[in-house]
Amino acid sequence: QVQLVESGGGLVQPGGSLTLSCITSEFTLDSYVVGWFRQAPGKEREGLLCIRQSDSFSNTAYVDSVKGRFTISRDNAKHTVFLQMHSLRPEDTAVYYCAAKPAYGCSSYVGAYSYWGQGTQVTVSS
């Protein structure tokens, strides 16, 4: 079974940094790709970054607006995936989700992911 729980959201000032955590069930990272998504009010859920079983980190973003600012990484011993966010902007305000996808190969498509966390709110405001 696959379970994911996000944490680390909150209020941050523009230009600030925040790291989100996704704690997974024990063996999830051995068999599943994990991605980070976000959804702002009134907008579609969008894929941000993805990390494969063989990767320790990735900064290859699917969304142009977060390129160079967001990084995904993992700690297998703690079965946790992280999203590091820097130079945050008000338009980054959204609910952030982690999700798991069977097998290999990253995807930014929401429908490719079988398991989802509950989400954590990130608000960027002065």
C-alpha cells in the first residue's frame, strides 16, 4: 500500500524560502516515482517536478515559472521526498501535493499518478 503525507506549508514573505516534506510508506520509494504538484484557487492542478527511484535530486521543472527556484530531492532512509522552494512569489500561493506513480518514468500529468497526499497550504504574502 502507498501512503503520502505532506507537511511544511505556511506563510512566507515574498523572496523567502520554504521546504516541504512528503513522508511516504516504507517501500514506496523503491517502486514508485514521486512528483510534486500544486493547485491555486480557480486554476488547474499542475505538475512541478518529479523524482525517479534512481535519482537523489532533480531541478528539471515542468512549469517555466518555477525553473531555477524549485528542487526535488529524497532521503530513502527516512522514506521522505522534499520540495525546496526559493525566491518565492505571491503567485506561488497554492495547495501543494505530493503524489506517487507506478513504475519508472516521470510525468507532469495528474492522471498518471495513483496516490495522493492531502496537500499543504503555501501562502506567499507580505
